[in-house]
Amino acid sequence: MESPTLEEWPEPIVPVQSLSDRGVTAVPDRYVKPPSQRRLLAGDDDRSDSPNIPVVDIGGLVATVDGSGEGRCRRSDDAAMQAISEACKEWGFFQVVNHGVSHGVVERMRGVWRSFFRLPMEEKKMYTNSPKTYNGYGSRVGVEKGAVLDWGDYFFLTVLPESAQILDKWPKVPHNLREITEEYDHEMLKLCRVLTKAISAGLGLDENYIYRAFGGEDVEACVRANYYPKCPQPDLTLGLSPHSDPGGITVLLADDHVKGLQVRKGDEWVTVKPIPGAFVINVGDQVQVISNAKYKSVEHRALANAVERFSIAFFFNPNGRVPIGPAQELITPQSPPLYHPVTYNEYRLYVRKRGPHGKSQIDSLTAS
């Protein structure tokens, strides 16, 4: 069987929004998940008394780090760092409040990308992406021919390093989209520096360990605006299949009206209840590797809904050429390395070929 190529999609791309806008009354077969993968599983509920991911006030941490990411966490911030550490061990997810990002920056970002997805389809298609870089307007992840697809569209942009930006993929309409996105990205980079310090310190490492392991000033950062159109049969499909994030740290700006993110906790799926003004944070596979599995990159998925849903993910990742392996400071005779070092460029080829496939990607790194 011929190996899939990353140069082009194996089949013509049909934006999900075009199906929804046509008023389809049934989910096409290409989007219907096997019964075992559908949303109606044990624990898939939204009761008011159901568990939620931890919420951490990081106001004290933000106050100690300036705009360049410099500064040290103080002893008075131990409670926040401990809460983040526990969340990374037990959930792999948490929400942050008092994060220092202004409401205006957040709402401008939401507004400009909502406006983009409301543009005529032909205008959006001018930025159609390819699996080689994923930059641009897309509707699938993975190049396996005949794969069951997800009920969602997205726009993906590489932010850092600047040399990796693909300038002709930046939308020209709305006219201020790039300015607003770059303003938001700047705030996300500052927030990720705060988070990497706290996560490193929680592992007993130098506060700058993860930032330096990711390449320091040569880190990679990407942003993905997600649009999940209304679905006529949301119980048959998913907005995004179960997966763990392949990169470092993800900062999610969730929809401010519609829930849809679910996190696996044991054998159940827990619906995340976003707090107004908060960001949802999760650690990716690269942090699990560095921590030698002390911190967990947890499987999650996005639901389809009877109404449209919108979110924005910011990914703070290692430089693609830097090998990532367990921190030597965490290796002992009782705790040998669990993973082989591999560059992020090599690692993400897996998801770019196969698409979201649970935790199978990081399991392939397990040292013998």
C-alpha cells in the first residue's frame, strides 16, 4: 500500500460549513463515527454536579514576570504553583483566571475570527491549506484515504519562528485580522512564559527548563481558530476526534456560550465548563516526555452541537529541530527514562499523516 504523502490531501476537501449552510438534514456517511466513539458514552453528561477541571488563580505568578518573560516566581506563589502541579498530574488540564490578558484583546480576537468565518465560502477557499504545513483554511487533519472525518473547520497559522510564517496565508479580510491576531499572540507568548516557569518549578526543575528545552527564543508557536458548524445529528459525529496534543502547552479560548470540550478522566468523558474570562490550559505530549510521565498529556475531544461553536487554540511548542527527551534531573535508578528523545518535526509527522488517534502517538515513543 502506498504511503500517504504530505504534499496534498488524498480526496477533495469539502468544508463542513458548506454542508451546514446548505441545510443538510442528516450527517453524511463520511462523518459518522463508529458507535463506540460517539458522544453518548458512560459519563458523557453535563449535570451541574458533574466534576470540572481545576481552576487556578495565577495573578501572583503573572505579577512576578515582566513582558519579556523574565522574573522569578516568589515563595508567596507556592499555592498557585502547587495547584498547577496537581492539575498536571491528575487532569492534564486546568483553567486560569487573573491571567493578565485584557478583556479587550480577547474580545477583539474572538470578533475578528468570527467575522472571517462568516465571509463567503469562495473568499475563505482562497486560503485553502495543504497537509505539508497546515497553514490556512482547512477541514481535516491526517491524510489517510477514506478516514472518517470530523465535523469542524479551522484556520491555522504559524506565528513563530517568523521564518516559518507563510505570509500569503494571512487573510486580507477583515482588514485588521493580522494586527489583532498578532496582538493576541503577543499576550499568549507572555502567558506561556509564566506557565512554563510554573510547570518547570512544579517538577523540581529550574524555572526556565522547559522554555530552554523548547529552544528558548527559537520556540515555535501557532494559532488555530476552530469553527464547528451546527450539526443536524450531533450524536453521530464529533467536532474533533479524541487525541492528546502533540506539542508543548495549549491555551484555549473557549466559546463564551456553547460547551463542547470534553476531557477523558479514567473511563469517562468530563465536559469542561469554561469560566467567563478564563483560559483552558492543557499540557501536550512534549511536557509529558520532559516530565518522564509525572505530568500527563490527556486525551480530549470536541463535540458536535445543534448550534455553531467557536474557539481559538494557541500552541506553544518546541523548535522543530530540537530533540526532546526526559529531563536528566528526573532520571534515577528507580525512575528510568520512559521515552526515546525525538525532534518535534519527527514527532508531529505522525499526527499529520494519521490525524487524531488517541494516545497512540506518544505510546510509540516508549523506551524498551
